[in-house]
Amino acid sequence: MAPDKHSPIGIIDSGMGGISIWTEIIRAMPHEDVVYWADSANCPYGGRTKREIVSLVEVGVETLMRKGVKIIVIACNTATTAAIGTLREQWPEMPFVGLEPAVKPAAQSTRSGVIGVLGTAYTVNSEMFRHTAEKYASHIQVIATAGNGLVEQVENGRENAPETEILLRRYIEPMLAAGADRLVLACTHYPLLVEPIRRIIGDREMEIVNPAPAIARHTLELLRERGLLTDRTKQGEHDFLSSGTEHDIRQLRTRAEQYRNKLNETENREQK
Ligand code: DGL
């Protein structure tokens, strides 16, 4: 059966990172059903080859298509960089939303003329990233750093562990020392590290650029254009699937709810 407006939205990531996108999607579209696929058994993707990543993401896409999804959000910069072209060719009927490092808004808003970009080794060393940086940021200095080890820390629930902060410090301090006033989070796992990142920045002037809310808005617009937004008024259902174990699925659900609650609390506090 072809997907219709009541079909679910599909989200893919190598693991927990897509939670940062999932949260914004369900906040923007609370009545939509959402199915999340985490390739926990093969995470991280960041050190893999293009060929490996493409075939892993294809498995995720096929799994979500069997669930009848109406759109697929590739909630992973690495997977987007490696596979989005192939996916669009292979499934021309399926709308895909991809994630590219948010260099453009950072380059437009920087005052110091220096921005930092933190992504996986695959993303920051890719041709796609070089093009994006050339297109939007040739007039400024871009410090792109591979956040090796960070995805593993998030997967293991060690966001606030001392060794995570040591890693983050190693990547972010040189950006700050060079005068960067924007930090682009170019891996969807990194918004889950926003607390230690804020601790490192302290009172220095550096704004964190997280593309998740913009991706959710873009997904909503795409669905609206295609007449694919649900008109149901009940709360949407949230399904989690993983190539890993039952434990991975439980973890995913718990961490997703925790992240969503934390984000809501922070916003409520800021509004008061
Ligand atoms: N969340 C993925 C990204 O945005 C993590 C990649 C990985 O598994 O290394 O790049």
C-alpha cells in the first residue's frame, strides 16, 4: 500500500544521535506517528568507508519502508554525506531529508569571522563538506575538527563523564583560542553533549549551532507541500527499532524521553 498522510515519519541514525532530531520532529509534529531506526549493531559509522555506510543505511531504509513510512529523515550527517545521493537514485518516490553541517547560518552570523565545525572524521574529511565550506564560508576561517571518540561516549551514556569533557576540551579549546564564536554541531550525537560543551565554553562568546529545529521545520514543510501531514488530533505513536538487542531498543526509548524532557525543562526555565 502506498504511504498516505496517516503513515509514519521514518528516522535513521547509526545509534542514539538521531534522538536530537526525533525530539524536534515530535515537538513540531506531535500528532505524527514516528518510527526510529538505530543501527546500534554497527555504530559508529564515522570511521567506515562510503561503501560500508551506503549498504548499512540501505538496510535501515528498507526496514522503514516495510513499516510504510511516508518520508525518511537521515538523522545522521555521516550517513547523509555518504549515502543520500544513492538513496535518492534508488528510491525516487521516497522523500528523503538529509543533514549537512550548518555552515551557512554560522558563516552568516559570525562576528569574529571564525567558526568551528565538529563532526565525525568521515563528515569533516568529505568532498561534500569541502564544497559546503567553499560555497558558504570562503570569506571566513573554518576550523573543522573530527570529534573522534564522542559518538562512543554518547552511545555508552557517558555524556557527563570526565573523559568526555577531556575529549571535548581537546577539540573545542583550539577553536576558542583561534577566536571562533560559532560551534557547528555537525554530528547528530553532539547535541546530547550540550551540557559539557556549555561548561567548556563558560562565559566566552561562542554560540552553539544545532540544526535539529531547522530540520524538523523543513520536514514539516516538505510533508505539507505534498499533502502528507496527518489531520489526526491524537498524540502520535513512537516506535523504536534497532539492529542491536532488546536492551538497545529500551535504552533508545529511555534516552529519547530523557532528552526530550530535559529540552522542555530548559525551555520552560528560559521562558520564565
Ligand atoms: N549521528 C551520526 C552523525 O551525525 C554519528 C555518526 C557515527 O555513527 O559515527 O554523523
